[in-house]
Amino acid sequence: MKNQRKVVLYIALSLDGYIATKEDSLDWLFKVEGEADNGYTEFFETIDTILIGKRTYDWIMKHEKGQFPYQNKSCYVFSRSSLYDTDDVKFVNEDIVNFTNNLKKEEGKNIWIVGGGDLLHTFLKEKLVDELILTIAPTIIGEGIPLFKVGDYQLDLYLKGTRTFNQFVELNYIVKK
């Protein structure tokens, strides 16, 4: 029997749990001294599908000046609006649970949930995330966009491992089912 694909959250956050400032800035993250690409290339090779919320997609396109950074991967953008697909992404406006469970059954590598906060909240609440790889920056930003929103859900985790990349600490958790 083949292994089912996993949905993996791979993300950096501040020590106080934020993924961006209130103004959607990541400047605080790039001030931290890391090590090479902090494991990104290694992780990127383990996935072939990317899930993104529309707000995060818009942020990426703005900051990458229209150059989509995840070419050669299957990319799905969840949107409440009906939008036309591009060469790089397919827009999804359907039930997240059914869509994701069907993706997990397909042949392929793991699935990366890039963000953002609203989309991640739904994935956590619906218990669709199988693994979390959290890279903690030694920075406290005080307020901003939290990684985990307040809600009626609970996930029990198993610590798979830790690594350091100079000033960053990576925590790798498996979600207990």
C-alpha cells in the first residue's frame, strides 16, 4: 500500500508567535542571521504541491514583483471569488476538506501549506495538517499576524526533531491522529 501524501506547514515565526507585522512586513525576519537558506531547499525538494490563501498569494506577487516563486510545482490558491487560472496557479473556490483529502490521495510528494493565517486556521480546525515545521526567529515583534488564531480546536503533537540554523531554531512536529 502506498503512503498517503502529507500536508506540511513549513513557516518562520517570531518568538512571540507572529508570522508578520500588522502591516504584513517580514523585515524583522530578514534581520536574523541564519545559515545558508535555513533548510528551505531541502524542504522544497520534499513537496510537489503548494496551497496558498488569496491574500498571501497577492502579497507574494507584490513582493516578488510578479515573478511567481513556485514554478514547476502544482499550486492552488484558495479564494472566495471565482478567478481565472494562470500558467502558475489554479484558483480553488470549493470545500477545503474535500479538495485537500482528494489531493492527499493522489500520487506525489508532500503538500505545503504556505499560508496565510485564515487558511491555516481552517486547516488546523479541520485537522488537515499532518506535520508542522516551525522555524523560530529570536525576535519579539509584540503584535502582528499570529500563526495560530484563537479558536475551538486542539492538536496534539509529537516532537520529531529540532535543528538550528545559526540564530534560528527549527521545530518539527507530527500531528497525532
